[in-house]
Amino acid sequence: METTLVQRIAAHPSYRELKARRTSFGWWLTGAMMVVYYGFILLVAFDKPLLASRLGSGVMTLGMPIGLGVIVFTVVITALYVRRANRDFDRLSDEVAQAMAATAPIAKGAAK
């Protein structure tokens, strides 16, 4: 890729907005996932009796639905990211691509 093209993309306002929005959303999701995951790990490490407490008269303990909740949470935040990427990030990326295509110099030998 040409250095000038890279510089033009990096300078485009839609690219800067895309980069900033994607980065901040990614950090938010990362923080949320770390809180949920490490919260579960801390429960396992420091409050085993809570996780071992039975639900009802069966064999299921509280730790099983909480562990399942961690897995479900992962799927939910992945779906949130995909929805946001499809709605916002793809639009911004398309704006940058269209702007670069509209201002791209004609390749040597292409115009005959």
C-alpha cells in the first residue's frame, strides 16, 4: 500500500471517528468481560461455600448457573459488538473507502 494512501486514510475524519469509537467501545467491552470473568474466578477462589450451596433439593449448585451466566454474557457482548460494527463501524469504514476511491489517482497504464 502506498505511503500517501495510508496517510490520506489516517487523516480522513471518518477514519479517525471510526478508530476512536471502535477503540473506546472495545475497551468498555473488555472491562465488562474482565469484571464478570474475574468476579467469577474470585468467587471460586474465596467463596466456595456460596458456589457449592444447592439450589432446591436437587444436585445443582449455585456455581453452575453463575458459570453458565459467564458464558451467556460472553455471547451477549459478542452480539453487541457485531450489532454495533454492522450499524456504525461498517458505515464509517465504507465512507473512508468511498472517499479514497473517489480521490484515488488513476493507475499508470490504466487509462488508454
